[in-house]
Amino acid sequence: MDNNHEIGDLKPVRREPWNKGKLIGAKPPLRPSHVWSIRTKLQMADRKRDLALFNLAIDSKLRGCDVVALRVDDVAPSGYAMDRATIRQKKTGRPVRFELTDQTRSAIDDYLRMTVRKPGQCLFAGRSNGPHGLTTRQYARLVHEWVASIGLDPTKFGTHSLRRTKAVLIYWHTGNLRAVQLLLGHSKIESTVRYLGIEVDDAIEIAEKIDI
């Protein structure tokens, strides 16, 4: 009886919510000035892998899981980076095509020459340039390090900030929502609208034009 009574008096352990003290919600894109500041930092530090990773993440507009899963064959099957590449997204299974700008191709070529990575291997090596690629957690830590290096709050940015950066700029410059949908690999235009927060931004812009 006494044992039963003691067991009944035990209070369940309360676990802290996973998001306690953390900022949740959509991560904002980087501004062009942020992009160039990070690039300059990485170039000055001669961090060839990180520069290639950062540039490719911006150009490809891929989710973090797809960025770290890239293989040499995906972007440089002949040993040199291509102008365009196509990969199949893990989340949706849908193929998505993306461009590689001159500076991204140059950064990838420099990185490949330094590491001598071969077709079939993960493009971005993990620790000590071993056969295993970066994990999504390692990639996220790198993004936090990059944004912190230019004075930004790393808790406010993440890997999705890099995915959103060029997509948002394309929409701002062209207003072509369908193009952004294709580049992000979304199956529905509504997903792109929510992802970019277009309805909210447009509503605020309308409200700013009304003076009472």
C-alpha cells in the first residue's frame, strides 16, 4: 500500500517546449548587401568550400537537405561547373532546374581543384574533406556562422534564408510569380504566394498609399 501511495504522489516530469526561447516562423531572405558582405568575408579567409557552398545555395534556391545531397556529377560532371543543372527534390520528388552564375561556377571550379573530388562523391565534403558530405545540421551551423560574421543576429536567419534570397529578388524585379514557382519547384502557385509572403507585402504597400 505504501509503495502504491508513493507512486501515486510522483508528478509527471514537464518537458520544456522545443521552441522555448527560439524565434520561429519564416526566416527572412538576405539582402544583396548581406550577400556581398558574406562573399567578401569568405574570399578574404580563403574558405573555398564555404564560398562555393554559399554561392550555390543562393543560385540554386534549394532546400538545405537538397544542397548537402548534391554530388559532383550534378553540377560538374566533366570536372567543370555547368551553366545549368537539374536535380530531383527530396521533399516533393519533382525535378527542379537552376542556373549557376559566373561567380558560382568559378567558386565551384576553384573548390574542386583544391579538393580533387570525383564524380559520384558528395559535392560538399564534411570534416577533413572525407568521403562523407555535409549534414544538414553542419550546413545550418555554417549559415549561422556566416551571418554572424557580418553582424547579423544568427537566430533570425537560417538555411531557408538562402533559399528565399534570390527568389524574392526575382519577384521584386519582375513580378513574375509563375517563374518563381518553377524555380522553387513548388507544385502549386498558392505555396509560392505563402512562401514569399506576397499577399502580406502587397497589402501593406496598398495601405501605405492611403493617407487619412
